[in-house]
Amino acid sequence: MLIVFEFLNLLLHPFLERVTHHLPVLMLLALVAIAALLAPLHHKVEKWATAKLVEKNKKIRLAAAKKQLRNWRKKMMKVYKQPLTGFSTAVRVV
């Protein structure tokens, strides 16, 4: 966040100098106003990015779990030589 603030400071500094006529108090107020706008924006962007990453992680983990279940099902079908339709089916002991 500090890097973004400094970048904005460098971009806006010439404009602020013209508007404030190099008065330090006005320059400080303008920079404080920019920082006051930047903090809530940073919080919202951070929450949005975290939500997107969590959603993506859930999808990846769900896909991996489904793949693992398919592999397990194939392995069990080979072992017991009958299709598995659910947990209620009787399992033949080999």
C-alpha cells in the first residue's frame, strides 16, 4: 500500500504544487486526503482478492477429491469384480 501511495504522490506532486502554491500545510492535507481514500480501497481490494483465491482453491480441492473418488471406485470395482452403486450394496469378501 505504501508503494501505491508513493507512486500516486509522485504522479500528483506537480499538480499539487500548482494548486497549493508550495504551501506545506495544504500539501500535507492533500496527501492525507489521498491516504484516507487509499486505505478503504486497499481493504476492499484485499477482501475481493482473498475471496477469489479461496473460491479458486475450493474448486481445485473439489476437483482433486472427485478424481480421488473416481480412482478409488475403479480400484474397488477391480477388487470386487462388481459395480459399486453406493454404500448400501453388499460387498463380496475375496
